[in-house]
Amino acid sequence: DWKTILWIAVASNMEQMSDKIDTLENRCLRMPKKLRDWKAYTELFKQIQDFKLVLPLLQALSHPSVETRHWNDVMKVTNTQFDVSGSEFTLQTLIDADLATHAEDVEEICEAAQKQLGIKTKMLEIKNRWAAEDFEFQMWKNRDIPVLMKVPPILEELEEAQMNCQTMLTARHIAPFKEQVMALLTSLSDTTDNLELWLKVQLMWCALESVFLGGDIAKQLPREAKKFSKLDKQFVKIMEKGQETANIVNCCANELLRNSLPVMYSELEKCQKSLEGYLEQKRNKFPRFYFVSNPVLLQVLSQGSDPEAMQPFYEKVFDA
């Protein structure tokens, strides 16, 4: 008897039940007309039709997306009470709930369940992906200092993940996962902001490192060289910590990094402006320097005491 089947087994029997009902209906329709007035026939045929009405609802409710909160909604709209996890929760329980009368509400609940499963799946996909995503590092020149690699693609992927979270937040059925998605979006947004600033700091450090850690220019700008030396130690510290942590989100959430980057960026900017002012002074004294870019001029000035190292730059400076 199907009515005594435990609900947990209904899903695996659904196709068999549907085929059996169709068979019974066809057999009833092929019976002689004189039998159709019999009470037994009319009662049987009505049971078949009633079950056919409720069968699609049973199929929808047996979907893996239907969770406890959805069953609570079903009980509310049908004004019934039953224990979904109990051993007495059978098919008869739902038949007694008169699902067909509340078909539209039940269908809406099942539709919401499937949409929410899609949201949950997408949310976990994003969350798990970034929980496993690590930075790539390479060593800087001959100093054995790790520096970030391939950051622009990471920023693009972070932006895409944030757009997906924002799209989920506009979904009609987001309610059960709204707080989780908002927390994920905040985490990804913070990661992006910190990584963008981290990249700016790294680019400035890379550009200034060879200038202020030795050479003629460092002697000309001793105060800036001393300041950069402190920044260099701080930079090495956060880069080594980053390589040790590796995970992108965890790295960018590190308090040392979050607190250090804004100050480092501001101080490196000051060093850079001082350097630009120094280069402008040299150009004013020797206008030929206006014909070369800052990187070339830096090489010229930093190696000015080495005539042989200057050889490749003479043509650029004195080209008519």
C-alpha cells in the first residue's frame, strides 16, 4: 500500500507510482460503460484522479532542495502539523494534508526551494574557490625577497565574484542566505581593496628600491634614503608573512598588512616626490636630460661616477 510508504522512500518510488497510476487510469477507462455507474468504480476513479492531482506536488516536495524551512511553510499553508524527520512521516501524512487544495502555494514553496538551492550552490562555489586560492610569488632580483605575481588576473576574478554576489542579493529568494552572501561580498570587497593598495606599494617599492638602497642618488638624498631603508624592512616583513600565509583572502585580511599598507603607501609617495623634485633640479641644470625618461635619467645619475657604465646613455642624452 503506497500510503504506508515512508516519505524518505517516496523519491525512489516516484516513477513507479506514476506509471502505476497511469496504468490504473487506463484500465478504468477501458471498463464497460455499465460498470461506470457502480459506486466502487466512481470511488476508485475519484481516488485515481485525486492522486494524479497530488502526484506532481509529491514529486516537487521530494526534490533534494526542499529543507526543513520549506516543510514548515507547507504545514503553515495546509494548516497541519507533522514531524518530517519522524518514523511516522508517510505518504498518507501528505495525502491527509490535502495538498491539492493548496497546490499553488505548495508549488511556489517548491520553486523557492529550488531557486534557493541554486543560490546556496553558487555561494558555496565562490566561497570554496577563494578559500583555496593562493598567491604566486617570485624572488626579487638577488635579494631573495618574495614579491607578488599575476595580480591583475586575480583582481579581475575578484571583481567577477563580487558581481555574482551582488546578483544573488537581488534574487527574490535570497532571504535564507542573505547574511552569508553579504558577509562573503564584504570579504571579497575588502580583499580587493587591500590587494589593490598592496600592488601599488609593491610597484613603488620596486621602482625605488635600487635608487635608495645604494648608489649616487641615495647619497644626494640621505633623509629619503634613511626613510626608505625603514620602509624596505617593513616591506620585506609583510612580503615574507604573505608568502607564509599564501591564501589570498587570508593574506589580505592580515592585520599587519591592513595597518601597514596605507602608511607605507603615503611614505613611499613622499620618497617618490622627493626623487621627482631631485630629477627636475638636474634637468634644470642640464636641459639635455629632458630628452630622456625618468628610468633612464635615474640610471645615468646613479652611475655617474662610473664612466664605463655611462657609455650606453651618451647617445640618448646627446642625440641631436
